[in-house]
Amino acid sequence: MALSSYSELKSTVASYLARNDLTAVIPDFIRLAEERLRRDLRIRQMLVVATANTTGGDSTVGLPTDFLEMRDIHVNLNPVVQLSYKAPNAFYSSGKSGLSGKPTEYTVLAAEFQLAPIPDAAYTLQMLYYAKPALLSDSNASNVFLANCPDALLYAALGEAEPYLMNDARLQTWAALYERAIIAINTSDQSSEYGGQPMSMSYNVR
């Protein structure tokens, strides 16, 4: 079994389902599987570093189009100014959202960041965030999911296929294999990120 390209993935799905008449719909199963992985996985290969510029007097900055979840965001000054996330209700009740100055807090509404205080000048924000991998297609033969977790992608695609085939008996099998793969991938990613070193806590004493 080869799973190094979109074409090979489609062939493997067809082989597992023991069907040769699903050419038109297998891409739909894979697309739905990718959407599930976008929701369920947060691995370091999905991290992207990007910058965005604020405008003086404007509290909003557009989210990156591939944004999934923030890992870190700060104002790129010397020293850097870390932005703290606030839930929308806490963001607006803190009193800072009506002030003008250097941003120190943010929240996310729809497709925008809301900053507080409102930037009083142009600042550069640097972000480290989890991004949506580009979807597989005939013109995009591989992506983060296929390169790093082909088993989870395969099991998710097979799980999406069974309701279409009205073969509900197999759903539990693919669901169990998918969950096992997701747990193993997340555990492996966490272990590699921390390099086997014990985590430590630091305290600021004022």
C-alpha cells in the first residue's frame, strides 16, 4: 500500500472499500476527511509564522485566510509586547477596548482580530498560528496531512464513505482506528516538541 500522493490515496480508498465504481465520489470522501482533520489535529507541521500591520485608529486586523487557532501573537517591538487573549465578553468589559494606545489584548470576532487598546499608530503584529493545510487535488498531490498522518486521513475518508454506501456496520471500525491514530499522532507531536525534557514553570516576582 502506497500513500505518498493524492492519486495513491484515492486508489487505496477504493481498494479498502473493494469498489471500482466510486471514482467520482472518492474525492468527496477525502475532502470531508481533510475537514475533519482540520478540526481534530494541531501538530507542529501546521504552524505558520506571519505578520500583519495595524492602522492607527482602527481596532481591527483581518484574520489570515487559512487561520485555525492562535499559538502566539505579539507586537513586534523591542521589547516585544505580548497580546493576551480575552473572550469577547471579557474583552469589552475590561475597559481597554475604548482606549487608544499600544495593543495589549485581543479577541476574535468573525474574520477579524479586535485589539485593545485601539492602536494609536501602525504596529507590526507577529503571529504563530495553526493554519489549514491546502486541500488535496489533482494539482496538489500532497499536503501536511498526507505527508505526516496518512493513516488518520485514510481512516477518516473510509469513515465518510460508509454512510454513502449504507454500510453502517463498518463505521465503528473506521471510527476506532481514526481515534487511535489521532491520539498517537498528538502524543508523538507533544513528545517531539518537548524533546523528552521535563516542563518547568517560571514566575515573575514583582
